[in-house]
Amino acid sequence: MLVSIASSQPRRPQWLRAPAPAGENYRDLKGLIERLRLHTVCESAACPNVGECWNHRTATFMILGNVCTRRCGFCAVTKGAPLPVDYDEPRRVAEAAEAMGLKFAVVTSVNRDDREDGGAELFAMTIRAIRERVPGCGVEVLVPDFQGSLQAVDTVLDAAPDVFNHNTETVPRLYRQVRLGARYERSLDLLAHAKRRAPAIPAKSGLMLGLGETLDEVRETMRDLRACGVDILTLGQYLRPSPQHLPIARYVPPEEFAQLREEGLRMGFGHVESGPLVRSSYHASEAAAIE
């Protein structure tokens, strides 16, 4: 059973509205994803930006199936027994990237705690498949914590992604409620190792706000991430996928997101994407262009 962080739900403000997905590009991309039997975090995690991103012909591919082995209280992705690994999936992701004419692709996955490498092999295969089929296409990976396996991190880094992303998600005080099966220190260690192992590859992480954290806790977490060498930071509003998920403690106003963006830049982050509807891969190609 999930532990409530707040007893009542605040009313969603008018400025936190995303248009319903529609348009020719959206329909074309939806048909392509279905034809190639692929999953996107855009749909599986109920991202509010799916209409905007798909109409710009960008998507975040979710490999290793669409069933997660963890039960995080914030996430809309299906939980349960994992699906068999589909070793043809990297080829189909690359085919979709080519058909979409992508110049930048984002690849993520569900947690696969059933696998010794946490799915790192499939990440590496997908990076290489995209590069082979779509030369010049940038690739960002958004990886799980691989249960702390630094060897798994190395497997992904050896395929040379353009951005290495792992989301911290929340402040350490809320980890036991928000990220079941994860540890804050483990995520920091993973990011720090990635930056030491491949200093030329930008490291990226993100936080959801509105789960009961304080601004001081957010700032401290930002400082921890920067100390690990994280270059790119995303900050967005947590949106409750269903009544069975963790409640929203508050809606963070746009002014606070703007303030945190400025503070993050002063801390030394090369790029900070901060706003109510920001998600981890929002404007990913622009963030990857940091020097």
C-alpha cells in the first residue's frame, strides 16, 4: 500500500494545462510506434507533453518491454512480472528513428531487476543500432540505477551515448515513499561514476517537485548533483497519474521554477530545464548542445 504524503489534493491551477494530443504528425507517429511494436515512455508514463513532442516528431523510446519490476509510487508504467527480452527491439527502434527522420533520439527503459546487468546490454545495442541506421543521430539514454552495478554503467558508456541521464527523482528524505527499491546514495554514485568514466559525455538528472519536499531540500539535492559532475538538470511538477498513486502535496508556481533555474545555472549546471510541464527528455536535443 502506498503511503500518503498529503491528505488532500490541491486544485490544479489553470496554468498547468497541456493541450490534448492531436494532429497529423501525432497520428502518423502513433501508427508507426504501433506497427513496429514499440513502447514509448510518452504514452506508458502518461506524459503531458506527448502531443507537443510527437507533433515535432520526437519521442522517447522505452526498451525492455513496458512492465516494470519496481512499484514506485509516482509512476504510471505497468508493474509486474517482466516480459521476455526482445533482442530485435534495438533494430526496430532504429527503424523508427530513421522513419521519423530523427536527429536526436532518447532511449529509456523500465527497471529490469530480474536481469544481472539491469538491461544495460540492450541499451548498448540500441545506441549502436541507431548510429548504424541513422548516422549523425544523437542519442540520449535515461537509465535505471542497475541496482548499483557500475559494470552495467560501463556497458552503456562504452556505446558512447551523447548524453547519460539518470533521474534522482526526489529529495533523499522522500525516497522510501517515492522510489521503492532505490537509494539516493546509489543514484549519486552512479552519476559520479559515469562522469569519472566518461568525462566528455554530459551527465544529466532530474527531479519532480510537489511531493512534499522543501525548497531548501531541492537546493541541497541540486548541490549534491552538481558535486557529482551532473551537467544538465531538469525540474518539473509531479502530476498524479491516478488515485492509486502518491498524492500531490502542492503545485509549484512557475516563478519558483524560474528561480530554481537561475540558482541552478549559478551552481554551474550547463543547462537547466525548469517548469511545471518539464519532463526528463523535454527539449533534450537543445540541452545536449551545451558546451
